[in-house]
Amino acid sequence: MAGKPKLYYFDGRGKMESIRWLLAAAGVEFEEEFLETREQYEKLLQGGSLMFQQVPMVEIDGMKMVQTRAILSYIAAKYNLYGKDLKERALIDMYVGGTDDLMGFILMFPFLSAEDKEKQRAVIVQKATSRYFPVYEKVLKDHGEDFLVGNNFSWADVHLLEAILMVEEKKSDVLSGFPQLQAFKARISSIPTVKKFLEPGSQRKPVPDDKYVETVRRVLHMYYDIKAN
């Protein structure tokens, strides 16, 4: 019997958080090794574990997988969260891709200066409410089902809920004009595996703080300043 997937990353969200979300939604227990020193990172490099010299890296089914999208696609397919046919998979890929674009505006937020954070906060809310959320609002309304694709829980639903909660951390009432998304958030949050992940004490990571930023900078030798989009 294969062991639990093992995740190698920092003790924080970053690109690994979506992987944690998807594994948790699938009901899969996983272990984590947190990178805290440059030496740990260099050991992974020297051991050949990081194909492109970067994390996230996940050990699963005898593989050492890198590239976030590849890892997520594998997990989604393995645990039947990737649609029932090619057309549904294409829709899931499109919706996840759009959600990824929105998350991209948030990913580097912790590394910005205080001034740039305020600018970026406005950008995040503007993009969410004018470009991305209207798409999913229409999909849910036209589709008339509980989920984004077909009538089954999928990776697309997990990813969208994660994005919604991330944007709400920047503006708590951001869904006020999106009744379909409000209902969607409530439905997906009540799925037992998702509900468990949202509860205190789970492996879900909190909003990145200064300690997380300092650790990432130290381990990856990030000596440059990040600029807002």
C-alpha cells in the first residue's frame, strides 16, 4: 500500500496551498516537510529531487512531482475530480486556468511594500469583480447545477472556492453582487472533506505573515523587491 503523499514547501500558502486544498477535498491525508533553511533546499537540489530547481515538490505514487499544474492535474485525475470525459476536462482546465490568473494577482501580495499592497488590493478586487467572478456567476446561472462542470464536484469547484476566500480576505463583501457565487460558496464549503479542511487545526495555512516572507526570501535567496502588477 502506497504511503501518504509528502509535500515539500514552506510552512505557508504560496503555490503549494492549492495542492493542499485538492488533496484535502479528495479526502487524502498527506505529510509535509517544511523548508526552513537554505541547506534543506540545497540538499533537495543536490539529490536531484527538483527537476527545475524549484518547489513545490510532491512525493506521490513513487514519483517526485514538480510543476504545480502537473501535480494538480494528476491529483484531480487520480481522485475522480477531473470530469467524466474530454469535454468536461477541457471546461475544468479553462475554469481552473481563469482562477489561476486571479490567484496570480494575490500570490506575491505578501512580498510587496506597504504602499504597493494597497494598490494591489484595489487591483485584486477590480479584477475579481469585473473579469473573473462575473464569468463564474453566469456559468452557474446558465448551468443550473450545484457545480461548475456537469453535476459533479470537481477540481474547478475546489479551486474557485479557494480563490473566493482569498479575495474575501482582501474585501470581505466582495461577493455582495454575486448571488450565485454566494450560494456556491456555501454549498462547496459544506462538503464534508472541504468543511474539515476549513476548520481550525487543519493543514490549511493562514494568511502569509512577515515570518513566512522572511523564510522564503532566506531559503530562495530572494534579495530583490517584488513589484505590484
